[in-house]
Amino acid sequence: MTRRHAKRHPAPPRRRRGFTLIELLVAISILAIVAVLGWRGLDGIIRSRAALTAQMEQTRGLQLAFAQMQNDLEQLATTAQLHGRVNLQALDGRITLVRTSLAENEPSRLQVVSYRLRDGVLVRRESAATRDLVQLSALWQAALGDADPAASVALQSGVDSLTMRIWQNNGWQSAANANQSAPPPSPLLTSIVTGPTGLEVSLRLAGQNASLIKVFLLGAV
């Protein structure tokens, strides 16, 4: 009797189960939400960095402006050097002063320096140096009338206001009310005639509620 072997047929391959349309839509929605949240976080970081960089630039510009003012005011000419002429005029939005100019191997000379706030930009201008007081008077009047031909240098932009107070007679006075002139000194009074000894400068930047204040000694050198 012959044993017949039953022929075995291979089992059909298992059908692989894929993602359904709903599962794909859910996955895409989750990825979209994660992408939006990540983009918002990155955008916030970029904006914060840009604002911080702009603020640092403004701070640096103000530091340089105040450093230049300090250098000019430390070299403020005395009324005795000017034979009784005004050496400083500080009004809201503008400062005009006469400073001593020192150059190597040259005698000291005088020059008029002016600071102005124009269209939100703080600019500085200095005249040619001279030893002639008559010429100095002409340069002073030209600076007051903004007719000085010298080129101005921009120190800081985005400035809303520039205000001053002067330390005189043992107290702070508004620059508009302070006595900024001195009488012509006589030979007996030349050594004791003095003007203001301090100047407070307040700069307020656009968008800022508080002003940045710096106090300068006049003629410290």
C-alpha cells in the first residue's frame, strides 16, 4: 500500500497593515502644531535679540556722547581767559561752550563747540581754534545762529529731549533761568570771578519713560 504524502501549500503572506487616512491626518496635525510652537519660540528669540542689540547700540552711543561732553566741559575756558565773555550757554535742546584746545608743541587756543538736538539726532560741531578773541566772538555768534560752516557729527539718534540744569550759587537752577554770563573782571577780581561749576544733562530716548542723567564738573582740568 503506497503512502501518499499530502502536498503542502505555502501559507499566504500576511497582509501588512498600513496607516489609515485618519492616523495620517492626526500625525500631520501634531507635527503642524509642534512646528508652529517652535516657530513662535524662535521668532520670539530673534525679536528679543534684535531689541537687545538695538538697546546696546543706544547705550553705547549715549556713553560715547557723554564721554565727548565730559571732555569738552573739562576743558571749558574760564571767563578770565575770555576777558569776561560768556563761556557757556545751556538751553533745552542745545549747548554752546568755549573750550581750550591743546595741541602738541603749540600754544593753547580757543574754539567754540556746540551740541544740538535736530530731528531726534544729537549732533556736535566745533569751530576752528583761534587765539584772537574778536574772531572767537564771531565764531560764538555763528554757533548761536547755527551759521557755523563746520561740519556736524551725529552722536546719537532716536533722542526725544535734551534738557539741562546748572549748579550755581550752591543749588541747581534751570538752564533757562540760570545766570550764564559773568561781568567783565577787573584786575582785582580776575582770580575770583567764577561761573557755573556743574552741568546736569538729561537725555531721553524715544520710547523711554525715564531720562538718562549725567552730571559734569565744569573746567575740572
